[in-house]
Amino acid sequence: MSKKNGTEPTPEEKKLLAAWRTFFQKNCKADFAALATSEEDVWGFELQWSLLESHKGLGQSFLNDMEKCLHSGQIVIEEQFRNHNLKPRPIIRIVGISELHRYHLVDLRMRDRTRFLRFDAVVHSTSRAMGWLKRSAYTCNECTHEWVIKEALARARTKAEACPMCLRRGFDLLLEGAKREDLPDPRDIRMDLERNYYEDIQYIELFDPTCLSDEELPDDVPTITAVVSDEYVNQFSPGQCITVNALIGVDHLPSRDYIRDTRRILRLDIHSVEEGFSLHEE
Ligand SMILES: [Zn+2]
């Protein structure tokens, strides 16, 4: 498994990949068999937290560095889907997260950013479905090297400046005594539109179940913005009661009118959704 710069995974990454492989082999054979006839494009592959937690450090790895843990899991599950000739593109959704992560929407404050938490929530409203450029792809016109840059949601796209290969080669050539005018031009690069990766997303406004009054959807209720992706897009409607497991992020005020506005709001980056409340009675 080579990474984009051609280096091998570190021993720690290898251990993580191996843990994911045995996890899927042990727990998911029946799921793979059941998906054999699926014609879906995207499949949210649900994994129970209780199984993950007890398997070779995967639970700890998820809590320490969710992105890294899921990235390894994604590599392995895509490999498993290929091996089983499954059509959909899988996405790992961990559900049944421990109650130790229980929190309430009304209690969220800035100090909670970067935490991974579990909430009961009611859907207030949903935005239109949209996409965002999650990874932009570049190609070097000099040496044909290809690379990707991870972007951040609702931030300015990262400006790609130069080909890392040509930069390195230029530096080596200089050390060998080459003249500047003979060096490759590392800025001769282009964005590779075909390889750009777009993710489907949707903004949904959520509110705390304690604000529910007599089955009526309240008009004036404090909401928090959440972002769902891929197979969750267009799956939720106002009034729906759900449990969300989400990473707490920070976003600009949607209504900011000057660019360096320092005010921020919290945003839930939703990892997984379960139907119904898990704490409150419906
Ligand atoms: Zn190059």
C-alpha cells in the first residue's frame, strides 16, 4: 500500500491496517454476503462500537485520532469490497457509541470543539443538497508527477504552488553545480479536474429534544448546524428524531459581512446517525 509520496506505511499504520483486516474478517462476512446484489452507489457500512472497542486497540485508536483510524479502515474496507466484487462505495459509520460520550445540544460551548460526542436531536430544517471539493488533484507539466491536496469544508481552497518532485530535483541539481536556468520549473503545474474529488453534503439544523412541546415543531428554537455527507444526504426531514454521533467543529458566522470577522459558531460534523432517540423518550 503506497502513499501518494511513495513511502511505506509506518509500523503504527501497518498495525492499524492489520487490526482492521482481522476486524472485518471476524465480524463482517455476513454483511459482505448480503451486499452481493446491491446496486447502490454508496453504502454506509455500520459497525457497532462495542465490537470495535474490544478489537486490537481499534477503539482506542478511534478515540485518539478518529481521522487516522477511519482512513486506515477506509483503505481496508475498500480492499474488502473489491475482493468480494461489491458494487457500492463503502463508508464506515460507527454506531452505538458509548454513553460515556453522551452530551446535550443545549450544553454545547466553544470548549467542546474537537470532542466526539453523542446527542439526541430533532431535525428542524434541511438545506439543499450540495457538493464540496474535498480533495483537489494536481499534475506537474514538467515531470507528470500527480498529487492531491486535502481541502477543508467552507474554507478557501489551498493554493498549490509547486511540484514537490521538481523542487526536490532542482535542489539536488543545484547541489551538483547545475545552473539556475537549467533547472525544471516547479511552478509549471495544473489542476487535474478529472481527479478532483467532490463529496455530497447537506446542512441540517438540529435542536435539543427538551425544546419539543406537545408534538408540535417549535418555530422559535435555538438550533445548531450539522453537516451530513454521502448516503445521509436527503435522508432526513423536519421533526425527525435521531441520535447523532459527531465531531464538534467551529465555523464562521453564516451572515458575516467582513472577511476577518472573529465570531465563530459550533458545527456538528456528523459521523453517523441512528434512528430515534437513544436517551429521551419519544
Ligand atoms: Zn514536477
